Amino acid sequence: MAKFKPKTRNELRALVDDLKINLGDIDTSLVTDMSWLFCGTKRTDFSGIESWDVSNVTTMRCMFKEVASFNQPLEKWNVSKVTDMGYMFNGLTSFNQPLNSWNVSKVTNMDGMFAGATSFNQPLDKWDVSKVDDMSSMFYGAKAFNQPLNSWNVSKVVRMGYMFGNAESFNQPLDKWSVSNVTAMDGMFSGAKAFNQPLNSWNVSRVKWIRNMFENATSFNQPLDKWDASSAAGMDNMFENAESFNQPLDSWNVSRVSDMSNMFSGAKAFNQPLNSWDVSSVSGMSGMFAGATSFNQSLDKWDVSNVYDMSRMFENAESFNQPLNSWNVSRVNDMRCMFKNATSFNQSLDKWDVSNVEYMSFMFAGAKSYTHNKNLKNKDTNSKTLNMRPETKDELKQLVDNLEVNLGDIDTSLVTDMSGLFCDTERTDFSGIESWDVSKVEYMSSMFAGATSFNQSLDKWDVSNVYNMSRMFENAESFNQPLNSWNVSKVEYMSSMFKGAKAFNQPLDSWDVSNVEYMDNMFEEAVSFNHPLESWNVSKVENMRNMFCGATSFNQPLEKWQITRVIETTEMFENATSFNQPLEKWKVNKVKYMKRMFKNATSFNQPLNKWNVSKVINMVGMFSGAKAFNQPLDKWKVGKVRNMNDMFENATSFNQPLDSWEVFYVDNMNSMFKGATSFNQPLESWSLSSVTDMSNMFAGATSFNQPLNKWKVNQVRYMSSMFENATSFNQPLDKWDVSNVTAMRNMFAGATSFNQPLDSWALQANVSTLCMFDNATSYTYERDLQK
């Protein structure tokens, strides 16, 4: 007989989260909602679940989502009342069990049901899916699945987007499907590398979203000429990298399509007539035939008068050589790389009106056969030539994006804004940049952000007028050049300047940073940096959040810094595992946020007791994982702090008096001393009038054994795991008013010394006391507390 009979999903979730409970001991007959039930679970033993009574369940959405180890038989389940199975087995990389006997006749949602279920390959052909309206992403990434589905009645399905996306093995007939109600087929066979089945009989007249449909479907080569595509709005990426596809499409009505970007990009075999298409509504043709190496068909009848973007349109289309001079390109803005490496193309374009084109860089690069005038002219007969003396950032950006341009040939003396100039650039040759005249530049924010190969000398630059250098070298992983000669006296923003610049380790002590206001994230994850900065005048800085977070090598003196304006030091030294320098002289009297300031700063152990923390309102996780820290803090005035959860979590050395602290405003002490294995100090004098959460407060605090009976805990709602594995604790708590507590699960679990009467406690009827005294081996009193 089952030991447990939950009524609600939450009650059932609490049971399945208890790893000591066998699932076969749970009677689930009253539960109607099993959505998200096992998502995020730590459970690995699912034995007994096969016998669950799920006959009243109506939703199983995300039930096993991302439970990678789950592979239990479920074929005997009665799922006849279930209406939603969306993402039910999503991410179950081990699951491969029979389900064909299921009655799914009431299910309306199967979206993402087997998405990422990489091992699943079981028959489903007996399923009645006649009420399903959403099958989007149903088998997305189900790499092993290859079972017949042609018998399915999908007549009510509206959404099939990415249904077989990346289902690499799937290659089953679907020609009997009635898809007349489907409106979305975007990405339906994207990445379905094996799929090559007839679909020409499908009625797709209502399909609006068809983009990416056969993208990377490398085997597909079936006729589609009977399709009514008149409702389609976007065909971008539709056959991208469909390497085998070469079927006629000239009968299609594409008059409503607005985007054909990358439609045949990488479709190496495609070479079919398209000249009859009405493309008058299309605005995007970027990359349309890029890499379509066989394509060489006439397109001169196309009405391209509404096209805005033709960048990369014929890039690497090696065979293409057709007249285009009749095209009306007057609205086109971007022609970058349009014929790049189109090695056969040699047609005159002298009639083109390119007066609105802003970007032409690399347009004919590598077009070896092209002999016509590359300087296209607009109505005013002005050549669109490269201006090597740009005045604006956009003009300069066009030049640096042209990989044929040597940076040393550009006169940058007029440019005032270089923000984002090389952000995530593909350029690898930066030679010549060292000679740039940047004397008028005011903005360099994100200039080299993500430029992973950049490592050019910049020490001769005159940056004396720069105002903003935030994110300048963010994630510039290779950069490691001297910058100490720079005059940064006007800079106000240095946020994230070297964030993720993993190689950077250069002196900066000569910098005048007296006007900088923001240094947040400045050296975050700059794992090599370790140079002196104590000479810096940081008196105007207001934000130092994450400044050295993850700077694992940094260990330099900073105590002389005047941080009198700083408001936030959140995560300032988090994961700065080498840092151990004096900071006690810092004037932190304006700081409000110290959240996780020294979290996982495993070497730090310096005095801080003289700090004036009277304005701090958040100390969440401040010393969490600071394993070496053991300094007095009893003089701190913490009267304004609201949150102290995780404050000393896993601070395994800390054992200092805190009984003088006024914590009357603190409302959260969750995990405050969790894992603080050395801590054993008096706390009974604390006034806890605002605290609502004490979950895990002393969990794993194996030395703690102090009186707490005088605490006023009448506002506390959560005490789950409060003393779990606090193996020394054995103090009276019978005077506690726990009438508002709603959760006491595992409260004394593993508290092997605890043996105090709690019969005076009056608990709420609905309070969760599951496993409250599990492995509390000394406890001899009544475990079923009064409710």
C-alpha cells in the first residue's frame, strides 16, 4: 500500500524531491497537474514510477524536462485525460522507451515533446493526434528518431515550426499528411540531414512562415513545384546549405514574400529558372545566392525596386554570369560583398542608380573576371569611391570592414567617435593602426570588444580628448600591449574596459584617472593582470561593482584609495582568488551595496572592523566561500541591512563574535552560516523582528551550539533545513513562536546531537515537516508535532 497520497502538484513535487522516498510508494491518483514535476531534480532513481496512476492528470508539460538520466518504462500509464504534453521529454538524452500504446486523443499541445531526446527511437504510429494543434519543435534534436508517422491525422495542426529540426536520422514518408491548416513551417526540416521524402502533395496554401524550412537538409531533393506558396511572407534561409536540392520552383507565387535573405545560400546544386517570380514585395536579398556555386539563371525580369539590402547576394556564386543592368536598385542601401568571389561574373552595371547605397565595400573583391567599371555612378554622376579621410564613425566603419583596406592608409584625424569600431570584427590584419591620429576622438567605448586576435601597439596614441573608454578591450583575449603612456585625464567611463582581456598584464600606474566615475567590471576576468594601482586617484569613482571579479592573479595594495564617493562594491573581489591586501583604511561610508563583495576570495583575510557600513542595505553572500577569512566584525553598524542570506556561507574559517550587531531590519537570513564549519558564537541577543526566511541558516555549521531560545521568530515563514547537518547543535527552542512558519522540511535532518522537546510548538495545519528529523539520531521526543 502506498505510503503517501498527495493531492496537488506541489505536494507531489516535495515527495519526488525527497531522494529517500521510492516513487512506487506514492499514490498519485488525485493529482491533476504534473507539469515541470522532475525538472531540475537531483533524483537518479526513478524505479516505481511505472506504476503511477496518472488517470486524472490533465497536463504533463515539461514533466521530465532535461532529466538526462531518465529511462523508465511508462507504456502502462493511462494518459487519456492529458491535454498538454509540450516539452515533456525535452532534453532526456537517455530516454528510449515504448509509448505507442498511449491514448493521446485529448492532447492539443505536443510542442517540443521529444526535443533533445537524442536516444529516443520508438514507434508512435498508433497515436491518435487528431486534436493536436501545436507540433512545433516536437522532434527537434531527436537525433536517433526515425519511425513511421504517415498514418497520423494532423489535420488540426497549426504550428509545425522546427518539428524535425536537427532530427538527423529522420527519413520517413509524410506525403499522406493533411497540412491544410498549418500556418508555420519555419525550420521544419532544418538540419534533418537524412530527410529526402516527397512532399509535393501537401497543401501549404495557409503557410505564412516557411523560412529556414530546408536549411542544412543536405539530402533533400524532391519536387515542390505544386506548392501554393501564395501566403508565405518570409523565405529567408529556406534552402540554405541544402546542398542536394535542385528542383523547379518557377511556378511559385511569391508575391507576398518580403525577405529572401540567404534563401539559396550554400545550395551548391541549385540551378533552376526563377525569372518569372514576382519579387516586388521583397526588401531583403542579402546572401540570397551566396555560395550557390552552380546557379547561373536569368534574373533580369525581376522587379527589385523595393529591395533595401543586397549585401553578399552573389558572394561565392562561382558560375553566375547573367545580365542585371535592367534592375531598379534605387532603394538599395547595402551592396557590401555583393559579387565577392563571383569568379565568372562579368556584366555591365553602368545603368544602376546607386545614389542611396551607403555600403559598397568589397563589392567586387575576388570577382576575377569582372572587367567593367567598378566605380558605379549615381544620378549626379558622382563616383562611389572609397573616402580614405572619413569624417564620421560610419564612414570609418565602412573602411575598416573592407579587408582590402590597409588601416595605415586611413586618415582618421577628423573622426570623433570610434565606439564599437572593431567590435567582434573578422579582421585579423591591424597593421598601420598604431599610426592613427586619434587626437579628436571622444568615444572609444567597445572599440576592440570581442576583437579576439587584436594585439597591436597603441602606446603612441594621443587619447587626451577621450571621454568614454568603457568596454574598450572587453574580451580582446590576445591584447597585451603597453598603455601606460596614455593621457586619460578626461576619461569618465572605464566600465568593463579590460573585462575578459585574458592576456593583458601591463603597468597602468602612471594613468591620471582623477575624472573617472565608473570603474565597474573594469578588470573582471582579466585573469593575467597583476600590476600596482595604488597610486590612482579614484576620488570621483561612484561604482566599483565587479571591478576585480575573477581577476585570479591580482594581488596588489589598494588601501590608499580614497573611495569616499563609491556607492556600490557588489562582487568587487568575487573569485579574486589571489587577493589578500589590507583595506581597513577605506572610507566606505557611502557604500550601499556590498553583495558578494568577497565571495570565493579564497585567500583574503584582512581586518575590516573599522569600516563604517552604516549605509549598507545589502550584504548577501558577502563572505560566501571566503575560506581563509576570520577577522573581527563586531564594530560594524549593520542597522540598515535588509539581506544577509549566504553572508558567511562556506566561510569555513570564520569564527568571530557578532552578537553586538543590530539586525532588526534584516528580513532574509537564508543560508547565512551554511557550511561555516568553524562558527560557534553567541547570537541570542539578536532582535529578529523582520526576519521571514531562516532556511539553511545553520545547515552544515558543524561547530555551532549556542542558545537561541530568546529569539522572536514569530515573523519567520521558512525554516526548512535550518539546522540540517548542524551536528553539534543541541539547544532548547521550546519558547519559539513558530505559528507563522509554513516550511520545516529537513529542519533537523542530520542534526545528530539535537535532543530537545518541541511539543510546545503550535504549527500551521499546512506546514511541511517532511523528513524534519531524518538522521537526527539522538532525538527521542515525539516527531509528529502538534498541528
